[in-house]
Amino acid sequence: LYASYGPDYWLDHLPTLPREARLACINKYQYPPGALLRAGLLRDGLRTSDSATGICQFFKPERTLLARRALPDQKVSSSESFSVLFSSLSPLSSPYRESDSYEYKKAALYDYLENEPVLQILLQEPSSMYRVCEPDGSCGIQLALLYWLLPDTDWSQTFLTSGYQSAFLKFKRRETGSQQPLILAALRQLISERAPPGTHVHRTLQLWHDGLSLNNNTPITHTDQYLELREVCSLIREGTNSSLFTECADAPMDYRLGRVPATLYYDARYPTRTQQFSARELRLILSQLHRPSVLRGQHFYPFDSDPNYAQWFNQALDMIVQNLLPPPVPPPPPTQLSSPMDDLISSLSQSTVMSDAMLTQDTHLDQSSVTHDHMLPSDLFDTGYFSIQHQ
């Protein structure tokens, strides 16, 4: 018997192979990006579950662990356009014991949220800056250059001054206000410092550079030449005020806006974090969200931050604590029991009242009898008493 182990066979088994063997198969059979994506892989052999392509509402725990999760997952909304998701690091982890007091539990829970990456934010960003990056396939490169060239301060006023209706970077040679020499110089520096030779990001940046140099306004022509989110993240200097969001495919559709919310995927101030952050980190990010951007439908563009984000986050954090640890119900007030002495005093009081009432009644009777015995004769005639006695 003869069995053929060709490209179709190995494509089905690629996700289970070690990364070195996976890359060897991809290089040997030259799978198209679409086939790799259907197999759950990216061009460089990484799984989509490890990349920004598979953004979800947090990691999904195994179904068998859901019933045993010490702190259940929570999703709270402090605004129509802002939500926070919580999921504990481990299904069995809890920052307190059930025997601890409520005050200790609450303090321990706040400390846990403050310091552990267990929170994810979802928001609906404004799309007024959609065309700040030209939607021609090179938007990822343009966004990386914006992060590279612009100062590390709030960039919304910069884009507002130049106008939202056209691309901010004038990279075409024959357009009004062309900045092509400056952009090509920055692009060469970006390639030299942030794009290792032989990588997809290096080839794409070099392709765009060479095309612009030859007066080709749209060198990026195929989707497999687009930069992916994690590749754009790799082009940003660590420690800068740079925040990248991406649409969360697993989140429910907001029918008011006709789209799913976006989640914070990467912030250069915390380069080791992706999608999951601590409350302390998110509070700093949202209070100084100077240069946010988003990836939606394969298009990158910056957006304007809302000053209410930090306030909404703090409100959502309190709501999560309230849901996970509701305050204890106060016990009912104790019933007051009477002592034997109280019963004796009450009995004597009732006896005194009854004696006074009987004495008052006897007094009225005596007064009545005395009055009848001392009636005058004129009174007898008036009352008819005499006529009755006479008969």
C-alpha cells in the first residue's frame, strides 16, 4: 500500500506540529495565506490564537472548569460605549478565603484587580479620523510612521488642524504639499531599527519604499502584503504613549452603531501585555490616552480619546467588586424578651386599673341610691312615683 503525504495532508496537521517543522512545511509547499488562515495559522507559522487576528472577549476557559471557577467572569457597562470584562487568572484562584471578614475580602479583591492582568476594556471609538491613514493597503505602514514621527503628546489637535478628509502623510510625489523625501527617510530609519531582515514586515516596508521612490502611488496591491496588527506593534518604540485597539470579533454587535466594540490590544508603556491588563495599568492608560488607534476591517486609523474613559473605568471597577462580593445582609434586630419582674409590674398595674374602675362604678351606684331615698314629695309627683305607690 502507498500513502501520499502531500501538501493537503500536512496542511491539516500543521497546527499540531512543532514550530520549526511547521515553518519547514510552509516553506516547502508555499501555502497561500488564505489556506494558512483557514488552518488557523499566519504566514510565519504562528497560530492565529496567539495573534491579534483571533481577538476574543478574553481567553475562554475549558467548559469543565466553569463550574469550579472561584471568581466568575463578569462584564459590566458604565456607559453605552464603554464596558469592562473580568476573568480570573486561574479557575481556582481567589484572593481571599470564605472565612475572611467582608472588609478583608473587599480589600483583597481590590488589590487583586489593581495588580493582576485580569481586565479587558471594550469601547466604541469615534471614526471621524478614518481617512487620516489612506485606505490603500498601506495604512499599517502609515500608522507606524505616525507613531514614529509625531511627538508623544495628544495628536487629535494635530489631525484636526490638517483636516480629517485626507491622509495626514503626503507621501505621493505629485500631490500638494508632498512630504515624500521626509517620509522615505523616516521609512529607511524605521526599516533599519525595527524591521529585521528576512521578515514579512521588512519585505513589506521595503516594497512600499521602493514603489514610492519609483513614483508608484500604490505599491501594496495584495492582502498578503498588508501589515498585521502585531507587526505594526513591533514597529512602535517601547515606553511611548501609543495604544492600539482592534475590533473584538466575539463581542455582540452594537446594533445602534452597526459594529462590534474594539478592545485594547497593545500599549507600548506595557509592552509585555496584550489584551489583558491590571486596573492600575488601565487607569494610567485611559487617563493619558494621547495616541490611540484601531484596526477595523483591515484598516488602521487613529481616533480621538474621550476624557470620560477614566471615570467610566473606575465606575465599572466598583460594579465588578459589587457583583463579585455583594455586601452582607444586616441581621434583623433582636426581639426584646420581658423579665419576670416586668411581668409582675405589668400585672400589678392592670390590677390597680381594674380596682380603680370598680371603685368608680360603686361610687356611682351609691350616689344613685342616695338620691332616690332623699327625693322630695314634689319630685315624686313629677316622676310619677307617687301614683304608682298609691295604686
